[in-house]
Amino acid sequence: MITLKQLILLIITGLIAGFVSGMLGVGGAIIIVPFLVYLLGMQQHEAQGTSLLVLVLPVGIFALINYAKSGYVNYKFALILVIMFVIGSYFGSKLAISLPAKALQKIFALLLLGVAIKILSGK
């Protein structure tokens, strides 16, 4: 059963991942995996497997099959993320179109830097 807190975090994660993906053209996993691990306490393998289910068509069905066979996919979380990702990507792409290229480059760089620092710090 998904708790209310988990549901809210999944909705926020899906919207942000879709928004950033639509705005910057990045894969949603760069957002989804850290959110699942650090906000929802999911193990890295399960977070990666769940993220792959969200991105199954554009990413790779074969990698998902391997994670699913090993039990590293959370289908309930992935369904909520898929719905929110679609909505977020629509609005992210709308914003990206209205921003100058330099602004998008800076946002993208800051996003990558922030994720890298979080991963490298181990927190």
C-alpha cells in the first residue's frame, strides 16, 4: 500500500522529472532515481528498475526485463510517476521554448552539478 506521503512525493517527483525532461531534453532518470533513493528511501537497484519502467519506451526494454526478473521494479510507484511525468514534460517543454538558449544551458549545468554533488557526497 502506498502511503499519502509516498503518493505526494511520487506526484512531485514525476512532475519535476517530466518538467525538467521536457524543458532540457534530459532523461527522467537523472531526476527520478535520486528522488526515489533520497526522498522515498528506495534502494538504488529498485529505484533504477522503477525509473526504467517509467521510461520503458524511450530507454530500453531489455534492461527493464533484467531488473524486473531480479525483483527490482516497483510497479505502483512507476504508474504514478508515468502519469505525472507526462504532465510535467508538457509544461517543461512550454517553458523551455520561451527561454533563451544560454538560460537553458545554465539550468542544465546547475541540475547536473547538483545531482553530481548529491551523489558524490553520499548523503
